[in-house]
Amino acid sequence: MGFLESCCRLMGELSSGAQNGKSLWGTVLAPTLPLWMMSNGGRDGYKNCPWGNQLAKSYNPYKDAPHTVVTRRYDFNISRGVIAPDGYEKRVLLVNDQYPGPLIEANWGDYIEVKVTNSIVDEPQEGTGIHWHGFLQTGTPWMDGVPGVTQCPIAPGKSFTYRFRAELYGTSWYHSHYSAQYAGGLHGPIVVYGPRNVEYDVDVGPIMVNDWWHRDYFSVVKEVMTPGFAGKTYSDNNLINGKMNFDCSTKAAGDETRCTDNAGLSKFKFQAGKTHRLRFVNAGAEGTQRISLDGHNMTVISNDFVSIEPYDARIVTLGVGQRVDVVVHAHAAPGSSFWLRANLTSCSTAKQPLALAAVYYDGADEDAMPASAPWDVPDPGTCANDDLALTKPYYPMAVPEPEFTHHMDIGSFRNASDSFLWQFGGVAASVNYNDPTLLRTRDLTHGEFRPESNVINYGTNSSVRIIINNAGAGAHPIHAHGLNMYVLSAGPGNYGGGGGSREGAAPTLDTRNPMRRDIQMVTGGGHLVVQLDSGGNPGVWPLHCHVAWHASAGFFAQLLFRPDRLLQRPFAVPADVRQTCRDWSAFTNQTVPDQIDSGL
């Protein structure tokens, strides 16, 4: 921990504003969260429960969301700014001048409405679009926020209003889905309050962890897409709620960027004797995180938007985009302090993998450095999520026999220009920002898609099983839009679907109550078998690796569900979606966007 050797106090040399703009994340001023929100937009933790007597164990989270008739409204302005999250100053993308961005809150069953204004009007001007990660978007596929798939980008100087329902509850995040923009700062947390599967006293709120590059995101995209690229790019640091220290003496020779040692770490408060909920989000671009709190066991209660049967752990593992909620009992004496640690795993590419934050009990000196020691839990080096035998959904759901089974293997190759590209199901994919796939399903005969769009039409199939074999050495977080995947099997070796695997007989598939989530890790040399309810949510839904640089290099597919229903009146393209495409067309008639990657 060389970045702490010269400091015996955690007072930080930079102000919170210099590190994170107007954001309060990672400061002791960040508020704790309520049990739910009041109907008038305020917070209320004690009465008027909006979901009544609906319990997490007995009510279907996909069908039983209450009709609250409440809309939570937000206004986002996206712009550039200069901050120094770890002391190294860089130009970033901000939401309302904040990094990480502001919290979106809602109750289960509420509608969420976000007006997004693209103020990236300084050079180079860029489009944008915001994806609401993990939201099902049932009946609102246009609101998924993926330029080139569900909409055209929001042009510089223009606005678009997203409106969608909080059909699930728990912890999530929003982020740009325009190229790798979110790696440049454009992301923030979401909390949807709903029934609890455990009791707790204090909701500490979202804790976002992410790898961090000192170069701007587009410079990294250029590196990744340059002919001869070796396949790996290395992050410079690791952040907790947008903060960390950096040893400025390790800057590259000739780097004149302003850099401040001991910039400042995130801080959290515990109340002795109370049980606290912590909502972890991996908002990184590449790295898998192992998170722990010195001296404290954690009880895992939720993965992504799915409550699970609680189990205890000292370390939780999050691939990019994944969320894990835990509760922690504050068993130590008042005045105590401990390190919260996020380590980028050994299978990630990081120059400085460790991030630290301080947890202070009531009465502790909030500028003192904790003296706690980490748990002795070796890194297995696989980037695997916890064993599926541990992660059982709290509300049980069995899986039907699939109507269709599809193999989608992971591969890579070098094209004629010697650029390194990823293949998913045999295709290195890309999108056309001016011609979104979802609009094309309405405007053209089915099937008229560019081969490089990698559109897979599942027709009227109601249940699809996908087998993913990964011959490469690297792990990948596989993310599905528009649904939760049933995770039937994940482990080493190829899965042969009953025909055996590289390791012997094919693993038994868990179909009685398998883990459900929107992201699952597939390990290097391993397999992943998932099942999708493909009949209930018509739309075009990306299925992709959530490593930003892998998606940039073509690692995604577009799953077309129920194209027959997309032609019906309820799925007519909204006028504001059409207008966004006209605005983007007008912009691109004057300016040629520098799209050097897949666009996703």
C-alpha cells in the first residue's frame, strides 16, 4: 500500500469537489436510505408501505408488482468536466456535474421518468444514450437505452425522456451504452425499494466499485481497436464510490498531468450493535472485484435484482455490472474502525488492483487510519461467481423444457487489418447508430438485418436455452437485457448438452430453482448454460460481454423476441423515438462521428 505510506491520517489533500464534482458519494454526508419512499416523493421508513402485505417469499417478483400510480421524475444533464478521483486529474463525463452520478430511487411498481440532455457539445461532440441496467422494460423496449439497437443516440444539444416501470426491486445502476462512454464516468446507482428477505437497521446505500483508467475512454478504445493490439489493456487504479489514492511518483516518464498524492478515500459510518445493508455495484470497465470488510462476516441477501436465500461469506465476487447486497452486523465497540477492501482479481488486468475505504463506528475519529487486517481468503484466480449451490432465489421458480436450444460459443480472431475482434456465436458484431435494429423490425420485412448486426430471431419460441462455451483463457461477464437469465450451469470445461464435456460427463442442469440474474460469469476454458423466457417480452435485447473493451471489439448479439407482436399497434414506434433519430440524422449530416468500435 505505497499510496498510504506517507500518510498516517485520512484527511485527504483534495476536496470532495475536486475528486467527484458535486457528488457526495463516499463522504460521511452521504445519506442513509429509507425502507421506502412516500407517494409525494419524500422518504418515509415507518408507515404507508406501498406494497402492503406482499412478502418476498410468497409474491412473484415478475408479476405481482403493485400499481402505485406514482412517477419518480429526474432531470439529467450530461457534460464534460475535469476531476481527480484518485488525485490524477482527467477530463471525464459527468451527470449533473457529479461522479458517480446521482441516485435514482423508486418503490417497486413505480414509474421512473428521466429527461436526459446531452450537453457534450464541446469538441469532440458525441451522442449518448442511457441504459437502465436490469430493468425488464416490458412493453417499453424503446426505453432500454442502447444506441443502434433500441434508439438513435441523443444528439449533442438535444434531450430525450425515458419512461419505464420498476417491475423488479433491489439494487442496480444506470450507464451510457454509447461505445465505452460509461468507462469515462457516465454512470450512477439505482435503488428500487421492495419487500425484504432479512431484517436490518440501517441502509448504508450504494457502494460502487470500479477500475479506473487515467486516459480518457476513447483513447483506450483506440488502443483496443488498433491493428496489432495484444488483447489486454491495463487499468491504472481501483475506486470505491469514486475515490482512491494514487502514488503520483509512478506516473509515466514525461507525463505532466497534475497529480496529488493522498487525494482522499471514501468513508462510511456504522452504528455499534446495528445491522447494516450494503449495496455493492461493480461499475467497472473490465475488472472482476473481490470485496471484503476486515473483521466482519457478510450475509449475502441479493444478486442483481433477485433476492436469495441468505448465506454467509467473507468475500463477495462481482463481475462487471453485477450487484450483490449484503447485511453486516456491527459487532465491534463504538470508536472502532475497519478497512473495506475491493481487490481486482488476479484474472483482471490492473496495474494497481487494491481499493480501500474506511468504515467508522460511532464515536470513532473519522480522520484516523484503520489498523485492521484483511481476511486470509486466497484469490482462486478464476473470476468465478459463488457456487450456484449457494445462490438460491428466495422466491422459487422452476424452469420449463425449452422450445429451442442454441449454442453460442465465444471466439476471437484478427481481421484483414490485424485488428483483434471478439466473436459471439461466430460473429463479430457492430451497430449502425442511424438505423437501430428495433426500428428496423417495424420498418422492414423480418430478417433483413446486416450480418454484422448478429440478430438472432427466436420467432414465437417462449423458452430458449443457450449454451455458451468459452475456449479462451479469460473470463467474461455475460449480460442479458430485458430479462433475468435462469443460470442452469456454470463451471469448467465445455458443456455438450448431454454429449459430454472436456472434463467428462456434462454437469446436471439445475431446473428446479436455479439462480436468476441479469449477469453471470463464464470462466476461462469454461461453460455457461442459461435459459430465457423469450415469449413474454417482445423486443430486441442485447446479450453481451459487459467488459467495455470486449463489447467495443464485437462481443455481443441481439436477441429478437416475438417479432410478430412487435408489428402490432401497442409497439408502434413512439414519436419522440422517431424525433431522436431525425435529430441524430441532422447532426451526422454535418458531423461524422468517430465510430471506430462496434458502437455498443
